[in-house]
Amino acid sequence: MSDEQEPPTLEIIGVYSLTSDAEDCKRFIIEQVNKQASAVFTEEQKATLCRIGREGVLEPYSVEEKEEMAAELYDHLADATMFEVLVSNPHSNFDVWAFVQRNPAQPETLWQVAWNEKFLTVDGENLMEVDPGAKAPAARVFRVAFIIHCWRPDLPPLRYGDRELSLPPIHTLPERLWRLAPYVPPH
């Protein structure tokens, strides 16, 4: 009997564009910009910001600043593709960062890997908790949704470790994933 565990079974459930539905994309951007622009500070936080010379962050954002934030967020969304994967028998060796798109023209350190992963129930309708220090939920079957930035259909397909994964066509991001796995830009 081998000590080595079998790799998890992976089924790509969906590949999604974050910008193909212009209305959903616009709604998301407006919500995110408004959320960032309406940060509420306690009096203690305000005093600290003033003391360290950062009182400028207390000023309301201008229309131009909001437009700049929206444009930057759109650029990130347009550059990102979301993947939803059904994972069965993940064992202790499952690692969401093993999802990668190789780019032979770049060094391996610049290849795109999974970002902003969210673990979902088998039906994809709810988030799952992950124990601190764990790489995945302690379930035998779950879904994981994640982003690959700079996705290029002309490059080799998505891989998990040494396995090439078969991908369905790209579709519009479903509302449930806007809600459960909202995009977070890399900063």
C-alpha cells in the first residue's frame, strides 16, 4: 500500500467573465467605489490620522477620484476570469494555489495562480468555513471559486499541479458568485 494520497478529483463547473454583463459589472463597480469612498472613521481614528499627518484621507472623494477608482477597478475586472471547480476527495494535499495558467514566454514565478479563493457548498449556494491554518474545508466534496488574472485562452489551459484541466466555454458570472465571491483587486 502506498503512503502517497491520490490527487483530488476536479471538475470545472464554470469559467466566467466578470465584464460580459455590463449592468452587473457597473452595479458592482458602483457599490465598491461607494463603499470605499464612504469609509466611516471613529473620532479616535480621525485623531490618529490627523496626528500622523494623514488628515487628507478624511476628505470626501471628488467625482474625478471616484471615476479614477471605477476605471481602475474595471481594468482589474476585465483582466480577470473566475473559475468554479467541484473538488472531491481533497485529502490533506489539496492546495488551491496549485491552479495555474502557464505562460512559456515568462518565468514560472510570473505565471498566474488562483487568487481570492472562496470555498462553497456542493450546490454553490453558500460559503464554507475553513479552519485556521487549513488550506481547504474539512469536507469530502466542496466547490472553490477563484480568479486567474491575465487569463489568456491562447496559452496552455488551466492546470492543477501536473494535470491539464478541460474547460467549458466562458459564460457571464452568475449573481450568486457576485454575492458569494466578490472580486477583490490585488493591491
